[in-house]
Amino acid sequence: MTKPALKIEKATSSRIGEVDFDNLQFGRLFGDHMFHMEYRDGAWGEPEVKPFGPIEITPAMNVMHYGQAVFEGMKAFYVDENTVNIFRPKMHFERFNRSCRRMCVPETDYETFITALEELIRLDKQWIPKKSGTAMYIRPVIYASDNYLAARVSGVYSYYIITSPVGAYYAEGFNPVSLTTPDGFVRAVKGGTGEAKTAGNYAASFLPAKKAQEEGYTQVLWLDAIEKKYIEEVGTMNIHFLMGDTLVTPQLTGSVLAGVTRNSVTQLAKDWGIKVEERRITIDEVFESAENGTLTEVFGSGTAAVISPVGSIQHNGKTIHIGDGKIGAFAEKLFDTITGIQYGKLDDPHGWVHSVSV
């Protein structure tokens, strides 16, 4: 791999003094540097790393009116004073480009992507928290930055990568979350943008998520938009069901985000000899499995929380409770294994981590 030359402008002073590493909130503070690249006249321009700061926009910027934007979410982990691990950057990058294709955004190359990540980590290595359960969150984003009011594909795009030291995503920590199916709302349909990581998907989910939280639930458990009976995903994570000796995960039907942690979960389960089924599963089947005692664990998976146990699910006025108010043994093993690989404490048989020498 030939690494591209990045123009680098170092920050003259650091804001790291603003960070309370003992009380990290998710996505509130950002590193001293950011990556930037512009697309215009049919090509990406010179890549650069520069001090993090405000960007100039006008009220006519295309993305604010037509929502042409894609992003990714990934993490880097402190291993020791000399090493930081990025978890599955190639898979994140491939999903980033798939989202770009779906949203008619110009694709980028992996060499620039990984070089930018390495430079940001080296420049801001002091921003990477060292405690177990913490990480450096990495947010690449590309958005339409042309200035015109016309419902058509933009000709100009801005590409940024920013970083943020983070703690646990959920305030509940490892306490099981509660889910409810939406009443009258749908998330995505096959052929739509549900499988892309694009801005509008999340904005459309905020109202039902807000209603769910007002009713005492953590998140929405989304069902398919046509028959409203097949489980798809949770608001910010994929979902998994341990039924007897089988791990059942909703299949990727074109309206479900292909989670990187989801892929890690199913691969590890196969490694351990667990039967894995990626298929359509109805909410009724889950409730029946809970009632007959074969449903032993339910948990979500995602970059932010890694593994999030589910303690209850509400649907059509009925509620099932899973487990005893604690994370299940299988979900805990998954969490310990994935985080062990991320922090360099366990072997990495699948080559998931990209180590950066700092």
C-alpha cells in the first residue's frame, strides 16, 4: 500500500485540559485535530490534517436542504504507551463506501482513509483514554457542500474525520435495556436507505424514540415496514436472540444496517460451535420463545455499546422479561472477547485490529 502524503498543520495549543477522563460523556469533546478533503470538478483534492475547529457554511448549503450525507462510527483503543488499536477499519471503510454509492456521494480510497486515521491518532494520542471501557471514537463524514437550492446531486463535497474520547454509550452501563415496538411508525423499506449509514435515517427515528423514552423505554425495536411483524434492528444497534442452542440474528434484507459488531458477534459464535441463523424472525416467535422458556438471552450489538443486554420487550400491550436483570453469560463472553481483542489482551485470530505505533 502506497500511503498518500497528507498536508499537516499542527494545533498551536491543546484543549485536552477540558477533558475529565474520569467522567467521559459520549461525543461531547473532540480532539485537537481533524482530517479534511474537498471534492470538486469530479475529483478529490489534497488531503490534510488541521486543527479542529468551526467550518464555514452558508444557508444555501445543499446538505441542509436535501440531506445528502453519509458517515461512519468506529473506535480506537489504548493498548500501551506505544500502541493503539483501531477495530476493523477495513470493514468500516467498505460500509462507508456502500453508503456513498447509495446516496450518490463520491467514493474514497482506503489508503487515504487509514493514513488519516493513523495521523490523527499519533497527533492526538494523549486524547485516547486509558481506562477499561473507554476509547477514542472516530467519526468520518462526507456531506454535499455545494451552495444551491436544487433537488439534484451535488457537485461539491466535504470529507471530515473527527475524534472524541468516550466512555460508555448507555447511562445504564451493563444493566439490561428495555425495548418497545413502535406504534404507527416504520424505519425503512427494502430499496430505501435503511442499509446506508446516512443522516436522514436517524432524524426520522427521533420522534418514535422520544415517545418510547417518555414511556420509560430505552429504545425502539423496529419491525419491518410492510407486514410489521419481522424484527429488523434497534435504534442504534443490531439485535440478537439466543434461543436454545441457536443464535438467531435478523438477516440483512436491504433495510437493515450491516453492523460491524454484528458481524463480529456471528463470527465468534460460529468459532465457538454455536449454531447461527441469520434469518427473518417475527416478534410473535420471540414472545412464544420467551413463554416456552427457550429464549435465554437477547442483546444488541454496535460500535458504541459493543454488547447491550436487553431485559424486556414490549409489543401490543404485552411485555416479556429476559434473564434476571443482569447480562447473560453468552453476551458477557462476547463482550469480554471483543473488548479483549480491541484492547490487545486476547489473540486476534481474524485480523480485526489495525495496530498503530505511536
